[in-house]
Amino acid sequence: MNGHIKMEAFVVILVAINVFMRWFILAQGTKRCHDRDSNGWWQFIPLYKQLMSREIYRYRSKKEVE
């Protein structure tokens, strides 16, 4: 019985870490969207984050050339 309680505690800790990490990733994505003057909901469009990061990379490379 003691092992079962330890396993439940471990699962609760893993779920808490998972929830925190998902919240953190969504918060960071929302900040990046707002940096580009977009609504935070845009990050739920598939591949939007990849397109956004590619555009930011291109913008930074242009600044380094100038």
C-alpha cells in the first residue's frame, strides 16, 4: 500500500510540472505574438510559431547586414 501512495504522489507531481510547462510555453508564445502586434490566439494556428520565428530570424539577419 505504501508503494501505491508514492506512485500517486509521483503522478501528481508530474501532472503539476506538465501543467506549469504548458502554461509557460503558451505565455511565451503569447508574448512573441504581442511583440509582432498580433493577438495571442494566433499561436494556435498550426505552423504559425515556425513562420513567426523564421520571419524574426530574417529581420535580425537584415539588421546585421546593415
